[in-house]
Amino acid sequence: MVKNIIKNILENIDKILSEVDQTEIKKFIETLIHSRNIFLVAAGRSGLVARAFAIRLMHLGFNVYVVGETVTPSVKPGDLVIAISGSGKTSSTLVVAKTAKEQGLAVISITSYEDSPLAQSSDFIVKIKGRGGLLSNDYTSRQLTGEHEPLTPLGTLFELSSLIFLDSVIAQLMKIYNKKEQDLREKHANLE
């Protein structure tokens, strides 16, 4: 049973990531490369994905910060904000994106919805599907229309897909900067 679920989740992630627009990926990477400082903002489990990406960017030598941490400095021109929210409606993430735009910063959002408030507050988005609509409350109607309980609850496919996408961006940046795992290990925490 669990092995079938794993297979199904992986198939869904593969489908989601195969649909990410190549132009968006290229623009995302180019913007990362040309940014002075990178600030990541997200809440909940998307926040964990943002932190994982921030760590890897730091290992590559980028100046990167997580919004809300006590060591996060003020933003300046040339900085980039990356906002991650499957729904594109997470209020804390949306407030930071809007504030960044007011200060003239570039904002990229990673979201499932290109018409969301977050997407509207961004310079561009990387669309990663995975957040589905709400199911009908009526069991019979769901069965007749083919709606079933989601494979993974509460945006898990978005978060897993985003994590894999961002780790793939790190692998591409390693190629661009000719970095090996040993290079990243030199910046890995050693006060553990």
C-alpha cells in the first residue's frame, strides 16, 4: 500500500515538474545570479522549503537571508525577494512581497496560481502546480464527478515539487559556477 502511494506521489511530482516553463526557469536563474542579496520569504512548510534553498545558496557563496530571522539585514537596491506560497494568498508572505515592491525590489514568486495576489505583486512567477481546488462536501457528487480525496494533504505536492525544483536549480548553479560538492562542504556548518 505505502509503496503504491510513493509511486503515485513520485509520478505526480514528475508530471508537475515537467510542466514548469523553461523560460521561467532560465529567467529565475539569471535573476539569482545578478542579485546583490537574496531574501526568501514563506510560511509553514513552504517556509521549510525556503530555508532549505537558502542554505544551499549560502553554500554556493550567495548572500542570502530568510525574512523574519534576527540576522536579516535591511534591503537595498539590487536585492531580490523570492516568495513561496502554493496558494499565493498567505498573508505574511504577501505583505513582504508588497513591501519589497514598494521599495523597488525585484520579487519572484513560486506559486501554483498565476492570478493569485502574490503573483500580482511579483515581477514574474515560477508556476509549480500542486495546489488543488477544494473538494465538494457531498460524497456522492465527488464520486460522480471523479473527485476524490487528495493524494497528499494541504499542498504537500506543491512543497515537494518546489523543493525538488529548487534543488535542481542549485545543481544547475553548481555547473554554472563550476562548483563541486567539496566546494559547498567548505561552507557547511561545522559547529554541530
